[in-house]
Amino acid sequence: MRTCYLALACLLFTIEARAQALISPASDPETTSATSNVPARASGTAASTPVFKAGVDLVGLSVVVTDKQSKFVTGLKANDFAVYEDGVQQDVSFFAAEQVPLDLALLLDTSASMLDKMQTMQQAAIGFASTLRPGDHITVLEIKDTVKVVHPLDGDIEAANQAIRHTTAKGGTSLYNGLYLGLKEMAKNRRATGEVRRQAIAVLSDGDDTTSLVTYDDVMELAKKSGIAIYTITLKSEFAVRQASLAGRRYFSQSEFSMKALAQETGARSFFPIRIEELSGVYSLIANELANQYAIGYTSKNPRRDGAFRRVIVRVMERPEVRTRTRSGYVSARAERVASVQ
């Protein structure tokens, strides 16, 4: 028994060490660096996007605006938006409607239960990757008993497609490990480049987590800090849905509940298709939403660096009929403590 505990402790240490290797612990991942004089208007194309580098901490938001028919509202300007942090209106210092490039992490469940779905999944994932525009980057992570980065974050879409084609199904599902490491890798890249880029994760799984050492609470905590939108796709069990219906009870899955909460908290969406053939349509919906986001940034008027969670609300002024969706807030940076020397 003692040997088992020691083995588990070593495995936990390995997971955290790998995560720490993906991101430096010296900084907080919830804000992006940008110059204080970035323009508050959109211009140019994805290929000619200006690069905004370090200066002051910028709270970055990816905002989706829809009307009553759930259609995207386009053509809005910076002065159409009002941003509130903990009830205090903020000054928008960065705004773009189209040209901010995207970093996308594609997380694929390739556990043994996906064996009969692999070909359809691969085709749908390749189709999704092909929707990326010049200047966008993609990374691909394979989730089974362990998590493997099969393609690093870059703009080589064809290499990413080749990595997707070579995925194979076997083993269990380390879903939370995959999400945790994916968030860490994305945050690491953001700080390494210092650029203002939109970031999103699209994760596909067909069932409950079976082998992770990281917990759902760990993932949710990190997601709140990172500011990365997490689109979740959970394939429902057709058999479980049918059995629940025959028993006269409502179908419930803890995994589906967790994935829905994670998407809502990060300003994304959750999808629950029953058939794998629906996956291409789901990826198309996500791609369309990512192409119709507004990028908004501001420097908080709250000077405290206390590591507290700050609630964020975005509204479109004089347009009460439209709805906005973005992350619920962010965790503020914590001031470094310096020991005094007597």
C-alpha cells in the first residue's frame, strides 16, 4: 500500500512539473501585455495585422454579440460598447472587429471508446482546422491515458492536419489533464510572444474522465485565471439517453454538466451531439463564432494587486435588444512580496 501511495505522489509531481514547464510561474496568465497607445479601431487584414507588444497590463476580452434570433451583430465600433468591472465602467483602450489573430488549441479524445468514431472525427477536425485564416495558429493535443501534444502551436495548418490523421484510439480518458495542460501551454505562448491574440480551446470527448490526476476544480480555477474561451463538445451516449427515456427519468451526466459550466464561465459554448456525424456541423458553428468576435481590451481602474476575482460585464450601449457573451471575469495579478532585511 505504501508503494502505491509513493507511486501516486510521484505521478502527481510529474503532472505538475510538466505543467510548470509549459508556463513560467513568475507571472499571472489572466492579462495580456500591450502598449498603452494601441488604436481603438479595427483596420487592415489578418495577414497585415500590426503586432502590439508589452507596456501595460491589458485585460483582454473576446466578445460575441447576437440579436434575438441568435444571429451575429456585426459592424459595431469601440464607442458602442460599455465594459464594467465589479460595477465600475472601464475605459476601452483596445478594440478590433476582425484583424486580431487567433490561437486555437484542438483537444481530441482518442481513448479506446472512440475507436469506431476516429475516421469521422479526424475528417471533422481537419475541416475545422482548415477554417483558420492567415496569421492564426493551431496546436493539437491527443487525450488518452496520457496527454500528448502531437502538433505545436504554429501557423502550419497542413502539418496540424497530418498530426490529426495520425491519431489512434486506445486507453482511457485524461480529459482534465488535457484541459489543464492545454491552458498552460496557451498561456505560456501568450507571454512568450507578448502579442495581443485571441485564444480559444475546442475540446472533444465522448464520456467521463477516467484517468486524470488533475481535478475539475483545478481546471476551472485555471480557466478563470487564463481568460481562454473553452468550447466543449461532449458526445452523448445514445444508449444512456434511450435508457433514461424508457425509465421515465431525465437523462443526466456529470461530465456534461461540468463541460457546460466550463464553457459558460469562459464565455464560450457547449455542445452535446448524440451522433458523431453531427461533429462537422458543431465545428462549423464554433468556427463561425470565432470569426465574428470582437476583441476588447482595457486597463483596470482598480489599482489593487490582491489576486481577487473581478466580475466583468460587457454591454452594447443603446441596443438593449442584443445580447453579449464573454468570460465572466478574471483573477487580478498578485503583488510580489519582498522580504525586508533588517
